[in-house]
Amino acid sequence: MNRKMTALLLSALVLPGLGQLYLGRKAVGGIILVIVNLILLLALFVLLRGLSPVIASQIAGGAISISPSEVIKALDGASGFGKGVLAAFFLVWAFSLVDILRFRGEN
């Protein structure tokens, strides 16, 4: 398997930006990794912010057993923002793959 294919698989299946790092493109890979991590942290923040009232009420009630319907109801208000975060992740992911395919360095 050539280096370009290995880099493509790293970015596609493991984490966007790893393929660029594998090819020695430290600046581009580092920037992509930072952006992906910021997007994932933002998604985690939105998830926890939406679920915090449900978790707090469960802890105050003494039992922690959250039903899926409670989770869906709690996250309903954040669904539009969540879709935006997911779209941003997929755009960075796709950019990472296209960038590797367009790379003219060593194969």
C-alpha cells in the first residue's frame, strides 16, 4: 500500500488530519486536528448543556435512570445547532480527504 493510500485511510477512518501528518504536512495536519477537536468539544458542550437539567433532576430525585425519551426531549431544542456542528465536522473531514487526494508529493 502506498503512502498516499495509507494517509487517506488514516484521515478517513481514524481522525481527519492524521493523513496529512503521516505525509509530513505538519502545518495542514495540525490545523485540521485543532479544528476537528474544537468541533468535537463544541458538540460535547452542546450535548451536556442540553442534558444537564435532566441529569440534575435525576440526581436530585435520588435515582439515575434516564429514559431515551427524556434525552430526546431535552436535546430537541439543540437539534438545529447540533446539525450545524455535524455539518461542520463532515466538511472538515471531506476537506481532509480531498487535500490528500490532491497532494502531489511522494506517493
